[in-house]
Amino acid sequence: MAKRKTVAEIMAMKAAGAKITMLTAYDASMASLLAGCGVDALLVGDSLGMVVLGYDSTVPVTMDEMIHHAAAVRRGAPGAFIIGDMPFGSYQGSPRDAIVNGTRFLKEAGCDAVKLEGGLEVCTTVAAMVAAGISVMGHIGLTPQTASQLGGYKVQGRDLVSARKMAAAAKELQQAGVFGLVLECVPDQLARIISEDLFIPTIGIGAGVHCDGQVLVTHDLLGMFEKFVPSFVKTYTSLSPLIKENVTRYAEEVRKGSFPDAAHSFTSQVDLDELLAPK
């Protein structure tokens, strides 16, 4: 088993010029598979609300749901670097709320760090969490929890005013103590400028190749989520048709009585005639 990375080691990857790989995980079996492939970090994203729990957005996801899934990921990947996503409402109320909920990820789920969305408005909260001993990753650009305020799921930072605001927020979040920063749906050249201006690593999702690492929703990468696929996602395989094909075959074989066959059944060591004989 690979040695579990630390926050310091994740940060050092930027200085070494080593790209950081991150994928989402929501359960023990997938976490084990991903960790076994050498992925640097697993994000228990609040995207689980849509791809696992069937919500229309990430907003309804609760802390208890996040802790439940994050704990499963830790059990499946005990040697992985795991980040828990702070759900909507878990950190916006006050820094104290954020510390209490962030602590739950570390104590109850065994996460190494947490991630939260927002720019300048969350810097005070981030600083308080870091001072309390919680490692925090930031997230700017398209922030799904407040996508309706941003005009929907679209690229952010395309005009000069918003680009400057995003670059300033990145610097302030670094100053507040985040150890890394997710850039979502950001023009690639803006992501390059932000990445070059920071000493902490940036993790892109729809932000081009110049970020210090990349993250994708695993269900998107594997073609397992059919409601929609963001344009920035590269689907490496399409498991949904394969799953449907084989589940359909299974159902047909059960209905026809061809499964289970002799190869998938057990033989008895008992004389059945003697067993059925009247006593």
C-alpha cells in the first residue's frame, strides 16, 4: 500500500512540478479501486447529491450524508489522502459553525482536509478553521452551491472585472491559509495566471492544462452518469451501456431458467433419496 500523503506533500508537488491527480469517491469499493490506481487525492464531493442520492443539485446535501459517505471512503481507502466537501449551509452561518462541521469530517469520517466554496466572503472563516487545526482547500470560479447567483452553470471570469476579482480572491484565500485551490469553469489563460501567482497548488476542473492538478467526477470520467455531461469532461469509457447490456442479459437468463446453471450451483454430499425417504 502506498504511503498516505500529507498536506505538506500535496503542496510540495507544485514546487516539484508534479501534476496532482484527484477524483471523486463516495463509497468504499470505488475508493479502494481509485486509491489502487495511484490517484493522489480523493474528494468526497457534495456532487454525490446528484450522482448518488438523486437530488437536482448539490444544495440539499446534509452534513450527516457527507459524513456517512466520507467514512465509507476512508474505510475503503485507509491509505488515501481524502478531502471532505463542506455542504451548503455547513459553513456560511459563522466561523464557529464551520469549525464544528469541519471537525466532524476529521474526527468522524477520518478525512485529512475539507473543501469549501467561495472567495473573499469566506476568508475569515477559512482563517478561523485553519487556526483550529483544520486543513482547508478553497474553491472559486463556478461554485455549484451558489450557481443560481452566478447565472447558472457557466464559465466564470471571462470579463476583465470578474477576472480581476477572481485573481484577488485567490490571493486572499492563500493568505487566509488554504493549502490548495480548486478552479472550476475558468478560462485556461486566467487559470494559468492565477496558478503562476500562487505558491499553493491549483486543481482545475474545466480550467485548462495550466493548473497544478486536475479533478473530475469519477462517474463522468467512467460514463456512469447520463443526466448530463459537462463539456470539459473527457469520458474515458462509457460504462452505462455496458452495465445495461449485462444486467439485461442477467434478467433474461433468470427468466428463461438458464441462470444459475450447473457451473454456478452446488452439489450435495447427502443421499437425497435417503433424505426424502419416510422415517
